Amino acid sequence: MSILRRIFNLFRRHRLAHDIDAELQAHLEMRIEASLASGMSLEEARRDARLRFGNPVAMRERTLQIDAALVLDKLWRDLCHGLRSLRKSPRFAITAVVTLALGIGATTAMFTLVYDVMLRPLPFAHARRILFLQERVAEWRDLYPALPVSANHFTFWQQHSNSFSAMAAVERDSFPLGAGDHALHVNALAATPGIFAVLQVQPFMGRAFNAADATSGHNRVAILTYRLWQRHFAANPAILGHIIRLNGYPYTVIGVMPRSFHMPPVATLGDSVDGSSQLSLLVPLAFSPDLLAEAMGDLNYAVLARLKPAVSIAAATAELNSEQHAISASLPPDEKVSLSVVVTPWQQLLVGKDQRPLLLLLAAVAALLLVGCVNIANLLLARAVGQRQQMAVVVALGASRAEVLRASMREAAILAAAGGLGGLLLAAALLPLMRHFLPPALDFRRSLHLDVAGAACAIALAMFTTLLAGVAPAWMSSRTAPRDVLHSESRLASESRVSRRVRRVLVGVEVAVSVALLLMTGLVTASVMHLMRVDRGFTVARTLTASIELPQQSYSDTQHRVAFYKTMLASLNQLPGVRAAAITNVLPMSGDGWGDSVRITGDTRTWTQLPEEQFRWVSPQYFTAIHLHLLAGRFIRPEDQGRNVAVISERTARTLWKGKNPVGQQFHRGGLPDERPFTVIGITADAHTVSLSSPDPMFVYVPYWYRCGVVAGLIVRAYQDPATMAADIRKAIWRLDPGVAIPAVHSLGGLVADSYANQRFEMDLLLLFAVCAVLLAALGVYGVVSYSVVQRQREIALRLALGARQAHVYRIVLWEGLLPVLGGIGSGLIAAFILAHTLQSLLFEVSPYDPVTAIAAVCLLFFIGAAACLLPASKSLRLELAGVLREQ
């Protein structure tokens, strides 16, 4: 307020100087006219006027300079006086600054993360116009709320939509790059040429894709990212036209993307998006005539579209839905489905389910800052009570209430400024560390750092803490009654009832916030513990996993792929210490995979009404490698090669053959009624191989010789710790074909841990915030009770001298300290239960109203509060009674 008043006075004086200038100018003109009338020349008249009135412009400038100097002088004197005052209480000053720095730093770091993930536009021009398009099939809505887009539907949209300036179909992929020794694994984005118009980016060298590049059978071309160009090709300026081996085929490099280009991940159905995986190159996506001729087609592609400036998302959605209705009407009778579209802003889709947890973490760290501010307000309030006599003297000497307020606020302002600076430095140090622990789903920016938004947040928080921590003490100081204080004996003067009540309320507030934060942390922690203890249905001990990628050119058909996998598995099984080696199309905890419908004998429904299954192609030892339990029949064997056999999950057995023995039964894939049927040879127990939070969908395991791709997940189970076997596994595969790319080898336990990395990240941060809040609350209770004991030393000494028991003193002190604690606990529980519904979607097998967690949080805060009260009580009982009474 004092700063605002100074600014107001400065403008008022500036206006006054302007009025003085106008009056002086009028007098000057009158004097010049009089001099001219007396016979003086014009130059002599002007000289005479200047001598009499001076230069008005110089007078105005001098007035402003004096005003500015006065303001700066007052600010400097306030700063010096505040620093001298704080220097007399170094422990208080250090405690306050460290508390504020921790709160402001943590809040700024968390705000920067939330802003970076949720609010900062993606690094493209007008990024909020980029939309992510998906299809919805009404008949499959319960199983798949949203699906990728088929190639012919995308082409239809592209030809008929008027709401978008550009549209592109994209597909994530990975390829082996190079030939000869040890091919390099690279992440690629296959995209139609419209991707550059959607993102509004262009290569800084070379050209973008054109329509001919996206024609099936045309020469293969690729565009490198700046990072790949620098690291793998040594930033060769003559890279354009260079031939590289990609997926075993020759590709011509036609461009290099700029250094600033960063493509967030795009996900299709069942993809496990890893925001930390960096894109290495772009290749054109071509649709074959056969693919475009299919009425429905496979739903495989993600679609990005740029909305025109004058078009709303609602209007674009309505237009696409009308086109979907037209497509539905044109489908053959046996493929008839009800189609619609799902339109989502791309950034919103990237954040997905993480939006609520991020806001929850931001609220938690803001609560921690609130507890810190309340603590400092309590400390400042105690100082204000101790300085009442000094303030009374100042008021008695004529100081106004505004001047007393300004004097009282200066300490809070200095502490907040120092805490804000410390918070800025702490946030700058925390953000790189925080990014290191970020779960993959949140690390799609790869540029988390303190910027202007974070610095503005820290400055705003410093101003907020100044007001929050300093207003109450300053207000009480300004209302000091000098007569009452000066007429009392300062040594015997006790804290006023209003001051005591305010301090208790502040303690209650920080206890309430701590209870709510502790209860929330307990619920999230219990949820993560339940998630970690889920019966997965498979084991992870002594098991390694890797993704292997065969070059498409050398393994273009199933026969060659099967031959390589068979030889590779035989070679791996001969390695010392290997118990079982197997392959599958999708590793456990890595998302969904190949989905298809199943038609059992006698089922006459259309394929859109058939039950949807998740298919896994696996090698015979897959079940042994991850210890899936067999309930009936047998597993796949090598001698089954050439036969269509299948192992199904327990859920599939219950759904398709309810009340029957599925072993020996036959079924067809829904879309291929003329294909040889599959015979069920075994049933496995249901497991959690897709997600720990929900059981697997219906599963069908088929042998890899029926269908396998160039990308496979490798699982190796060992007799001992397999950590040292990664190099041997790579060498064994590269001895067979050095052109096979093998990304990093991970333990199966690591994949399981990554599946709940988001929840663990939330739990760790909440636990840290809750511990800090509880400690600050304990310090607040201790400070209030200690100050109360000091104020009541004479009373306690008199009670003891008159024969009071120690238990009675303990009861007095405990009542003094635990009353606000109990009030805060009750308020915190009420607030937590009111807001509990916001936690419902974040919890697993834990009720947001869990009584055990609530009781544990209450008991913990109560015992911590009691301990904080007992320390001052025990100290008061060790006082020397005669000395206290004599001193008082």
C-alpha cells in the first residue's frame, strides 16, 4: 500500500508542477509585455523575465528529480531499517527465508510443469487449431470409445471437408537404419504430404513430400531430423540426394528438418506412448489401390488436421459427422455400422488422463506454500506482540497509522523478496531434476526449464506471500493503543485476546491444510500399493525383454521371418543360463495389439456383431518364459507347425463357450470365413498383461508361424540374474544377421514399473509435500505453545509455588496447544471429504472415503501436535521458580 501511495503522490506532484509551470508561463508573458512597453528590446525583456521567474522547464524537472529522490530515499531507509531489524533475529530471518524459498521454489517448479504440459501451445504456428481426428463405431463403443481412421475414410474426408486447411494421416513406426555391422534403431513417422501444411513447418534443407512421393511403388524418400543429421551423418551439408539403407531398402534423403522441430508422439489404438522417444526421420505414407478399395478397411491411422481460422470445432465436427453418415450409408449390408467422428484438440489429447493429477499436484504444492506463509505470519505476529511498546512510542510521537503499517510490512516484504529470489534459484535447480523423474507420458516436450512464465509465477507468489504473511501483524501493530501499552509494565504485559485468537486460527488453518494433504497422500499411496500388489498372472523375476526389428527388404514374407525367428530362438536357448526364449507381437505391459473378431461354429451374426478379441502371435515357449498358468489342455508345441491351433484365455472361454469345454472347439477369424479354422488346444488363466489396473480383455494366442511381423518382442528367462546377458543376446542375434536392429534391453520388471510410473510420480511428490506440510504444522504448533508458555511463565511459577501438580501444568499447556490442532483436524477432514470425489478417478481399489486412511492421518497429526506441545510444557517445569518470580 505504501508503494502505491508513493506512486500516487508522485503523479500528484507531477500534476502540481504542471500547474505551477502554467502559472509561471502566464506571469512570464505579462512581464515581457510590460518590459516591451517600457522601451526594452525583446532580448532584454526575456533576460529580465528569466532573472525574475527562472526557467519553468528547469523548475519542473528539478521538482520531479527531488520527488524521485525522496521516494528512493524512503525505500532505501525502509530497506536498511528492515535489514537491521532482521539482523537482530538471524534465526527467525533464516527460518522465514528458507521456508518461503522452499514453498515458492516448489510451487514455481510445479506450475512450470503444469504450464508446460497443459497450457503452453505446442511448438507450431497457431497450434490450438491442430486437431486430432478419430472414428467411433457405435457397435463397438463400449469396447473402443474411439478408434483410429481407415485409409479410405481419411481420403473421403480430405476430398469433401471444407472446415480444414490441411489434413494428414500419420503412423508411428520404427526401422533399422544402415546395413552391415549393427543396424541403428530409429523412430520414424510415416505421414501423408499434408503433414507439413498441418504443422506449418518446412525442411530447412531440401524439400517436403509431394503427391508423387506418397504414391505406392514410387521411389522411396526420407527427411531426417536435425538431431539424426548431426549425430549419425556428422551434419554433412551434402546429405541431400544421399542414399541410406532404411528397413533394408535404399531411401533417398530429400531434406533435413530445422533444429527447432520437435514432434510430440501420436498414438493409435493400443499404443503405449513414450513421450521420451525422439523422432529420427519422416517417410511418406502411401495407400495402395487395394487398401483404398476396401469399403471399411482396417482402422490403423492417426489423423491430424488444421482448422481454418473462421471455423469452430463444433462446426467441423458436424461436417465430419455428416460425411461419416454418408460413408455408413454406402457400406455393404454385411459391413453395415454406424460411424461418427471424435474431434479433440491435439494438446488436450496429449495430456489425456494426466490433467487431473497435474492439477492435484499443483493444488498440493500450493497448500504447502500456504502452510509456510501461515507459519511466517505466526512468527511475525509474535514479533509484533513483542514490539508493542516500541510501536506505542512511535505512535505517541505522532506517527500516522499508514506509517506504522508501512513500518510493519517492510520486514514481510524483505523476507518475501529474499524468499522469492531463493525460490527462483531453487526452481531453476529442481526442474532439470524433475524432468529426470518425469514419467514417459508427460515428457513429450523435452524442454522443461524455467522461463518467463515461471519467473512471473515466482514474483507473483512473492507478492502474495508478502500480503498473506504480513497483513495481520501489520494491522495489529497499526491498532496499537499507546496509552494502554505505555501505562502497563511491558515485562508483565501479556498477549491480547485478539492476537491470541488470531494465532490459534492460523495454527488451525495450517493443521487443516496438512490433514487434507496428508489424507490425499495416504489415499494415493494406498492406491499405488494396491496396484503394485495386483496378481499379474505372470512372473517378472530373472526375465529380460527387447524389441527386435528385421529389415523389411530381407524378410518381406512370413516364410523368411519364421525361418529367422526359429533359428534365433534356437541360438538363444543354447546360451548358458537361458531357461526359455520366446517372441510375441506385443510385450507384456506394452499396450494392445492385433484386434480381430471371432466366429464360432454356428454363429450367423454379421462380423460387426461378433465379439472382439485381442490376438497375440507367440512362439511355443512364450507361456514358459512369463509363467502363464495353464488351466486346461496344453500349450503350443513346435510340432504344431503347419496347423492352425490356438490357446485362449479363461475370459474368452467363458464368453464364447459358456458351459462347454472349449478344448477341441473350432472358430474362424470374423473377417475370414473361408480360412482354415483354428482349433482350441488350451486355456490359460486370466492375467494383467495390458494394464495392472484392469484385467486383460479376451485373448487368443496363435503360433508365430501363422502370422508374424518384422517387429517382434523378445522375452528371455534365465536361471540367474540376467543383467549381464544383454550383450550375449545382442551378439547371438547379430551373428545371424547384423542388419537386425535391437534397441535397449530392459527387464520385464522394468516394463511393469513403467506401467504405473505416472501414479508413482504423483505419489512421490504428494508424499514429499505432505511430509513438509506436517513438519511445518508441527513447527507452528510448537511456536504458538512456546510463546504462550513464555507469556504465562509467572502464572505457571505461581501455580507450582502454591502446590500445583505437574500434571495440571501439562494439562494447561496441552489444552492451549491442542485446541487449535483439534479444530484444524476437524476442518481438514470436512474439506477433504467434500473434495474427495475429485480423487475417485485417480484411485485403484481404494475408496476416497477410506476410514483407515482418515484415522491414520488424524492420529498422526494429533500425536505430532501433542509432541509439539509437550516440549514447551516440559521446559516450563524445569524453570527456577524463585528466579522467575523475582524477575517478574
